[in-house]
Amino acid sequence: MTMIDQYAVFGHPITHSKSPRIHAFFARQTGQLLHYFAQDVAADGFVAAADGFFAEGGRGLNCTVPLKELAWEYADHLTERARLARAVNTLAVESDGRVSGDNTDGIGLVIDLTENHHLELAGKRILILGAGGACRGIIAPLLERQPELMMIANRTPAKADAIVEDFAGLGRLDSGDFTQLAGQQFDVIINATSASLSGQLPPLPGNLLAKHGYCYDLAYSNRPTAFVAWGRQNQAEKSLDGLGMLVEQAAEAFAIWRGIRPATKAVIETLNSERDAN
Ligand code: NDP
């Protein structure tokens, strides 16, 4: 009997995850035979669930909130970007049976910004709001595009300071709390706080976004998030949410597992048209 390769996303909560549909699209499009499912796994059950999944022949796992740091500890070895991020969203079984850990969130964001939305990051002033796991995942891939500088502003500034220390040497980085943003302007503002999930917005001064600037909320929703709405009010050239990033990080994970990168445009269009209809 031929066993179909098994993949899954673990997280808590997980019921609304779009990942099984995204990977089913990719599998159909690339003619790959695989099964991808979502499983509700809380932090205290992660190691047992991952051990069980791989013992039964599972080939690859995505990990989402609140498991990315645990997946980082679980991996037998890490890519450099995952090591720096201290968070793993993609685990893969290698030919020798060891489990590798990668973080495709940052490259997913960069591809969405630069390829899907034609934004040149080189020479730009970038502001990141928030200093949690998602912020750590996007810093190195953004710095690779050689922005002029990157500022990390967080409600708890010590967390932003620690990130600047960890990534020192990769580019020009600065940190502070939201009050330190007064009088500054940025070409790209990325919301990596989880404030949008509760309809909130970090306290942002007026005039923060430069002319023709971009706003990007890592969170996504059927309705414009509070930060996407803020970007529109502040005349952003584009004010986007994280749906494109979600699809692009999934395409990168699929490429790690299957050796082929699926096309993403039709998948993003389908998911976008579904939420327009809601
Ligand atoms: P964490 O819990 O690790 O970090 C949350 C961050 O948000 C912290 O910096 C926290 O500040 C800040 N924060 C929370 N509430 C507020 C508020 N009311 N005002 C100001 N700051 C606030 O979350 P993650 O980093 O894992 O996730 C952040 C966001 O990114 C989530 O919305 C998540 O859904 C999204 N995401 C999207 C992805 C995609 O593919 N599109 C991929 C990964 C994440 P403090 O340190 O002071 O507590």
C-alpha cells in the first residue's frame, strides 16, 4: 500500500487556520500527492504530539502560536535565519531522520512586499511596531534587503533593545518605545504587534508615514484591521494586511518539504475574493 506523505500545522487555537486549504491548493497545482491537516496542540502537549507525528512517518510540520519557540528547541538543527529568530514555523524530516527547523515568516513577508506589491526596500527607513516572535522572524530577511535603517518600537522597550543587541552587525538598527517616534518619519511601517487581534492600535504620532509610504499589518482579517485603517487615513500608497505573507511563508515551507515552489498569485486572489464576499 502506498502511504500518502503527511504534513500538519500544530497550534492553539487552530480551528480557523487557512493552512490546510493553502497546502491543498499547492499540492493540486504542483501535482504532489500529500495530506496536510490542522491539529490543536497546546504548549504543554507539543513535544509528545510532535514525537508521535514523526514516529508515524509525518514528513513536515508547521508550528504557529504558541509553539514557535518550542519548535525552535525541538529541532535537531536550525537554519541561520531560524537560529537568529529564536522561533521555528517549519520542521522537516531529513534523509538521515533528523528534524530541521526553519523560519519562513520573514522571507514570506519580504516576497509579499517586494514581488507581489513591487516595493523596493533598499535605502528605505523601516519602522517595526512590536518586539515579539513575529518581529524576530522578519528582521534578518528585511535587513538583507539593505534598508537605510530599521527602528523597532515596542510597548515594553527592553524587548526591542534586546532584539537590537541580538541582531547587531546585520544592519543599522535602533529601538525605543512609542513616545520616541515623535518627529520621525518612515517609508515602511510594519505592525508586528498583536494589538490588531483585539481591534487596538499602538499609540502612533501624526506625520509618521512618509509620502508614498507603505503600511503592512502582519495580522489579517476579513475586515481592514485597525492598523490597515490607520494606514489608509494616513494616505499610505498601500496599506496591506498579512494574508499575502501567510501564503508566501506557506509556499516557502512547501518548497522546503517538496523541492518545488508553488505559484502563489491564484491562491492569494482566491482567499482575497472569499473575504471580499464576507
Ligand atoms: P507575540 O505575542 O510574540 O508579541 C506580541 C507583540 O505585540 C509584543 O511586542 C507586545 O508588546 C505587542 N502588543 C500586544 N498588544 C499590544 C497593544 N495593545 N499595544 C501595543 N503593543 C501590543 O506575538 P507574535 O509576534 O507571534 O505575533 C504578532 C502578530 O503577527 C500577530 O497578530 C500574529 O497573528 C501576526 N503574524 C502573522 C503572520 C502571517 O503569516 N501573516 C506570521 C506570524 C505572525 P509587549 O512586548 O509590550 O507585550
